[in-house]
Amino acid sequence: MYVYACRIQLFLTAQSLKEKRGVVKSVLARSRNRFNVAAAEVEHHDRKDTAVLAFVTVAASGIQARSLLQHLETWLVEERPDLEIAAVEIEER
């Protein structure tokens, strides 16, 4: 079993924390449904312009797990062009 985690830092154009929450909740729910990953906002809860999201997956091979998380990143870029990805970290846990 291989456990991989991905942290993605996003820059948002939200005008309020309520608007930010809506965007973050949408991204998390859609990624959970599409990729079957555990997902949560892990940092910057009180800032409306930045969010750090974490995604975790478990797979039989490390290549499969890393590929899934890379595909999730690609999907996020294509699906949400309004979000700017500042940093991405993928690591084995």
C-alpha cells in the first residue's frame, strides 16, 4: 500500500470569506467525487485571497497514486481557470 498526499496552494479572487468558502467547498466536493480522494482545506482559513488544499489517496503502487494526484492537478487547472495555482507538492507518506 502506498499513501500519497498532495498540497495545492491557490490564490483566489474572492471578495469575502463566504465567497471563498463556496469556491473551496465546490472544489473539494467535486474532487472527492471525481477522484475518490480524501480532501480538506488545511491552511489560511481566515484569508479570503489564499487557500491551501490537501488531497490524499491510497493505491497499490506508488506510480498509480502519484499519477492520480497529477491528474487531479491537471483537472483543477482545466476545470477552474479562475483559480491561480501558486504551489503544488506531492509526496509519499
